Amino acid sequence: MKIRNFKCVILAVSVCLGLGACSKSDAPSKTNEPIRPVTATSSAFVDTVFSFTPAPGQFVNTPLADIATVSKITKNETISLGAWGGQIVLGFDHTVLNKKGADLKITGNAGDEMSEAGIVWVMYDRNANGLPDDDWYELKGSAMNQPGYQRNYKITYFKPADAGTDIQWEDNAGKKGVVKANIYHKQSYYPGWISTD
């Protein structure tokens, strides 16, 4: 197993995200902590999927959001994270340093009539075990601390009995609703590899 010193997680409020390029940097670390340097074989794109948990949605259980497809992710892939709360944890084959020009690029497909914002967290593999198990840091987004911004929001999606039906949800504020099935996507909108709510 390769040791990866940088991991990122994308927690989506969105339906779809495209994973784009990330600038590479071979500048030395400002601390004495180990870094995984950029080499001739390093990629500017993610190379590892640690976990993938989409929220229910119209593209779940299709090539855009299937566990088998996403585990083989390569550069510039577009994946669906489903409705609110879907997430993916990704890793690079080198350390991405926090400096000017060493940016993460994550693209989305939001349009004029829809907001598909996301939340991005990053982690430095301080214990050098190659796993996303160190301290995580949220990157400040444009909506952070704006009116309507809420932390510690939780939502539960309930596994349906049948494919092609609406997915019931309930949040920690007492609201309830559905992820509505449509006539264009007949497969189950609930991730087939997840057996619980």
C-alpha cells in the first residue's frame, strides 16, 4: 500500500461533482514533518477512493454513482453524490502543500436555477499510515457563517422496500420529506450496497 500524506473529503450538498486537477508542488515543508514528494510518476489527480457514501438520488446505482465505478475513479471523472449529505473520501499520491498555487480544483454542475454547493475537508497524514484517520480541517467556503448557515445538521434517509419509489427522510430539526423518484430513472435511488438507513 502506498502512503499518501494528503487526503480530502467532499461532503456534498449537491447532486454531482467533477473531480478535477490539483496543482502539484515539490516545495519543502515549512516544518520537519514528513511529506510525500512529487515524483515523475505523481498525478495531479486523486488516485484513491477510501469511501463513497452517496445520499439517495436519481443517479445512484448508475455508472455515475455506483460503488464499483467510483472505486475505479480516474482524472476528470464526474460522480453523483446524490441529494444532501452524500460524501466521498479521496487521496492523492503526494502531499499537496498549503501554499499559493497548490490549489484543489473541484468542479460542480450547478446551473442558474439550482444550487449544488459542497463542503470540502482536508487532512494531512501526520501518522503516515496511509489512512484518512488524522485531524480533518474544513476549508472555508463562500457560504460559511452567512445567513441561513447551519452547523450540526443531520438527515436520515430510510431504505425503501421497493426500487423506483420515493426515499423518505427526516432531519434533526423535526422536518420530513422525500427524495422524489422521477419517470426517467427507474432504478432504486437508495445505494444498493448500503443495507441500513
